[in-house]
Amino acid sequence: MRIDKHPILEFQRGKKIKFIFDGKEIEAFQGETIAAALHAAGVKVLGKSIFKHRPRGFYCAIGNCSSCFMVVNGEPNVRTCVTMVEDGMVVENQNGKGEIL
């Protein structure tokens, strides 16, 4: 779900692009973050807590917490709330702390 009309804010969307999330093709707009594109596509769980494995969603949206860590193009621990989506990128859920490369 994306906000299309707002009484105060004006949205200037970039061109439509596509990326892969857990094997599925997702549509996004150039200039939005990975987490925002996933949220708009209906993905509400971005990860799970390390010890109790409880679902984590879009939380701080400024890169301070670890709720949105995912594997992006093979790189673990990417903060998807502040990382811009790119055409053709591959994003995967990350279980646990992620492997250090």
C-alpha cells in the first residue's frame, strides 16, 4: 500500500523498476528504500528477533535499529530502511545475525 494522495505532501515517484525478494519479483519505484517498496508490496515482516524469533516489521525507518536487516545482493546485515532499491537487485530475508563475509 502506497499513499497516492496527501493533503499537504506531494509525491514525485521515479520510474518503475523490479527487484527480487525471496525469489519473487517485486515492483518498486526508483528513489524509494527497499523496506518501503516491500511494505507497499504487502510484506510486513522484515525479519525475526534473534533469540525468540518473533516477527519484526518496519520500525525506525532511519537506520538506528536492526529490525530491517536483510541480505542484499549476497551482503548480510543491510539496513533496508535506508538502502535505496535498485533495478534487478536480489533481497532475501535474513535469519539470525547473518554471516560475516
